Amino acid sequence: MKNVALFYFFLFVFLSSGLSFSQVYFKIGGGYNLDFNSFNVGTNVTGSTSEDYSYEAVNGSFGKGPNIAGAIGYNFSSYLAGELGVVYKLSTEFEENYEFGTATQTNTIKGSFLGFSPTLVINVPVENVKPFMKFGLLIALPATELESVNSNDDTETGTFGGGVDFGLTGGVGILVPINTQINFIAELDFVSLTWKPDEIEVTDSEGMTETIKFEDEWTSNDENTQGPVFLPFSNVGLNVGIQISL
């Protein structure tokens, strides 16, 4: 996947090396996303003194919710353009609850990401509107945090770490001219991204911190090590904004 990322990057740089300023444009906008390819992110558990338990899965994707997006683009022709986009997916949170008689615990996990996307855009110029489709690579910097609070008000926190990850992005939409330089944009897009963090740094209620590593292979002798964790960020949503040509 890293080789694919480098290919897209150098392709964008190469195609943009002869920029004509009149063919450059900027986009800015935002929208709201729904779950796509959601995972199980937790479980609600209710128990009693008779040791009977009930379970409820908490499913979803951290890609759900509002986002802010922008891009700089270059029209190679009336049919083809290249863009370097940026998107910030605002934080989305999920809760899982444990209830055992009077003892309770609530775990809150929330995630967001900053992403960059080298993208190819195929335009269909027609009178008054311009339909388009786009596809590209997503280079993402996810951020996810966990907080656990029990009925004694003891609080434990965790921060997932792992750096850059890669996904795919694309969509379809239309441009509607407002004047010769400004167009209104409406697009339906998707992001396919599942983050595999390397570790989580946990701080307990007494302020003690330890780092737990996530590995594909480990033994019983490996301290602070457990199996891999996958965090979903995939989404599909509607974005609106404006495109300004220079």
C-alpha cells in the first residue's frame, strides 16, 4: 500500500509540474457521513447476583459524523483533473456499559482522523452543470482515545498510537456554476479505512502509565503484549461546498 501511495504522489506532482495558473482551482466544504463497513467496537453487559448476564453489541464506525474538507486541483483538460485533498473527520464516540448489581463501568471510545488524498477527477462537461466522478488514495493520521469510569469514580484512560495508515476514497457529484469563477459542489463520497494501531498507552486512576503493544504473533512470556486491534473509520456521506477557479 505504501508503494501505491508513492505512485499517486509522484503522479500528481508530475502532472502538476507544468501548472497554468488559470487552470488551478480550490475547493472548500463539509458534510455528514454515515457508517460504512462498521465493526463491533464494544459490548454492553448487564449482570445480576444470580450470575445471569445479557449482552448487547455496540457496532459502528468512527467515520460517522461531520467533516471539513478542502482541495487544490488542476484541470488537465475539460474532462480530467487532479486534486490533492485534505479532510478532517471530527470526533465520533461510542459507549459500552457494564452493570453488575450496584457496580457499574462505562467505557467511552472516540476517534477522528486527518487525511490527505491525491485524487483523479473525471468530468462530464454539459450545459449548466458538470457531473463528475473521482477516485484516489487516502493517507490518514487517525487518533483514538479510550476513557473508563467505574461506580467509584476511578478513571482510566488510553491513547492508541500507530502513525500513518492508508485507505481508499472516491465519489460522484455535480458542479453548478454560480458565476465564471465560482461553482457550487454537491457530492456523494466514500472512505474505506480500517486502522490497525501499534499500541495503546494506558494511564490508571493513580497516574501510573504502561504501554501495551499489539502484535500479530506473541507468546505468554511477552509482557504488555496482546493481539491486533482494528478500528473502523469507513464512511459514506454527502458533502457540499464551493469551487473557486483562479
